[in-house]
Amino acid sequence: MLLWENPPRLSGRAKFDGFLATTGKLSHSRYPTSAKKLSRIRRSFKSDSAILPGMSVRLRKKPRVAIVGAGNLAGALAVSLHAAGYGIDLIISRRRAASLQRARRLAREVGASAAKDAGAQIQAEVVWFCVPDAAIAGAARSLLGAADWNGKIALHSSGALTSDELDVLRKQGAAVASVHPLMTFVHGSRPPLDQVPFAIEGDQRAVLAARAMVEDLGGRAFNIHKQQKEAYHAWGMFGSPLFTALLAASEEVAAAAGVSQKAARQRMLPILSQTLSNYARLGAPGSFSGPIARGDVDTVRKHLAVLRGVPAARDVYVALARAALRDLPAKNRTALERILKA
Ligand SMILES: NC(=O)c1ccc[n+]([C@@H]2O[C@H](COP(=O)([O-])OP(=O)(O)OC[C@H]3O[C@@H](n4cnc5c(N)ncnc54)[C@H](OP(=O)(O)O)[C@@H]3O)[C@@H](O)[C@H]2O)c1
């Protein structure tokens, strides 16, 4: 039986040991805690049930969370964490009035308070930075005096930057990690986080806490090495931002064919969705069709000629056609390579 309840009064790191111990994330093999200490923590989080006296109850304490920023990721994360039973204490904004207003709006949705970074007082055990990559280190610096960082967990969600971005808080005793959801968050859309992969690296205590939170969200945590983050994020770019750029370029070509942007979007959807479903089931080589796969050199030559009228889209076409010749099954490869070089 699982109950939410205030745990015994523990401070700093012990609080987190308690959280991890009761979620079952803490074990001797994965975490350097003595057996004696671990069993003391576990004992302190168990008690008799008030509902059914005598029945042993396993208490599980979720840490409280403060979120820095109120943009696209912050909105989705705050709402999902709230729905997963996490208390969101505080949404922190930078000083501008409009920023505080956005933080207040989000705070209202999740029962939190809002504060500017200058006057913020952070009680939450987890602080999650959801600001642009270039602002993470600065935002961490601006919150140095807002909390006793010793024992806290500080997370950021950049795909390319490592946990070292939060070094300034690590030096104050916080455990830090980068926790990147491989998902797209845009204004007007807050996708659920269940099934979303999260790439995690950082200090062990922060990684364990982040994994527990991701699991509670229904997401899929996986480890990544610091040195792999840049390549990992470049890969992620293909999943949404560059894919969207490709669709935007395709709309320019649709216009040349007399198809409006709106109609292009509607008419593209069935083929797009079938391609994704083929990719999921058959992989890239098994999903590849069209004139390159068939080796229809004349058809590709006609495309290249007509696309001279849409030069930016032609560049995209040529780059992708060359990639296809390199990576995917194709016929008349040599002839196709020749016309794509011209
Ligand atoms: N969006 C995605 O698809 C996505 C996916 C995975 C990971 N991420 C990561 O999530 C993080 C946030 O991205 P986002 O897309 O949510 O950005 P966003 O929508 O632009 O929101 C950024 C938030 O940070 C605040 N902010 C901007 N500059 C700041 C500064 N100098 N100091 C403090 N706060 C500042 C902004 O507040 P005001 O402008 O209102 O002041 C805004 O609330 C980034 O690290 C990004 O890599 C994003």
C-alpha cells in the first residue's frame, strides 16, 4: 500500500536518500550508502497504517519542485509533474514584468507561487532549469542566494549541454544533472511525457532522482555520456526541427505546383503518416520508395530542372537525394550521382 505523507524531518542529503530509498531506487550496489544507514532510512519511511491499524504501509515521498522559466518546456513539464503527484512550489522568472506575468499564469495552473529570480526563496528539493541553453549557467548564478543549495538537486534540460552548466550550484553542494526529453514543445501544444525518452547524465544522486521522476511521468530514462551529448542532440534535430524545415521547404515546392499551403498540409498528411508507420515497422531502407529507389533517372532530372525556380528547396532536394544515394537502396546509382553533381 502506498501513501503520500510528510516524511520524518530530515535535512539536505538525508531527505533525498529517504526519497530514493522509499522509491526503491537506492541500493548498495548502485549507491554508496552503508547498509545500516539505508535500513535506518527505510525504517523511518515506514509506519503503521492509520486506516488499517497494524498493516505495514510503505510511504513514498516525492520531492517538491521549483521550475525556472515559464516557456514551452516549463509549461509541459510543470503540468505533467503536477498531474503525476509532484508538488510544484515555485515558478521563477527573470526580472521583466512580462516574464513574471507568464510565470504567474503557469503557477496558477499548477497551484504554485511565482517569483522573480532576484527575490526568490527556494524551499523545493528539486530545481529544474527550463531556460534557453545559453541562459542556464547565468540563471543558476542568479539564484545562488535564493536557497541553501547543499543537498538540493538541480536539473536542466538542454540536449547539447552537459550537467557542468550547473557547476556553480554543484560547488554549493547541489547534485546536478542534465535531463533532456526527446520531444518537441511549442507554443499551443503540451504533449504528454509518457513514453518520451529522457537522456540523463550527471551526479549519481541527481541522476537517480531524475530517473525516479521520469519514471513517475511514464517516460523512458536512459543514460548518456557527457561526450556524446552534442552528437545526440544533432541527431535529435532531425526528429523535429529539421523535419519541420523539410516540410516548410516542401510547401514552397507545392506552391510551384499550384497547391496552397493549407491544401499542401492536408494532402501531405496521409503519405507522411504512412511513411512514419513504415519507418517504425520496416526501418529506413524498407520504407524508401520513389524514383531514386526505382532508378528513374529522367524523373529526377525533370525535378532538378523545375526546382531551378525554387532554389532554396532545390538545395534541400539535392542534399537529401545525395544522402539517399549514400544510405538507402537505389538503382542506377552512378547515373543519379552524376546528375546530382551537376
Ligand atoms: N522546446 C523544445 O522542444 C525542447 C525540447 C527539449 C529540451 N528543451 C530545452 O528546454 C529548455 C527551455 O527551452 P524552451 O523551448 O522551453 O524555451 P522557451 O520556450 O523559449 O522558454 C524559455 C523560458 O526561459 C526564460 N528565459 C529566457 N531567457 C532567460 C534568462 N536569461 N534568464 C532566465 N530566464 C530566461 C523565458 O522567459 P521570458 O522570455 O518570459 O523572460 C522563458 O520562460 C532549453 O534548455 C531547451 O534546450 C526544449
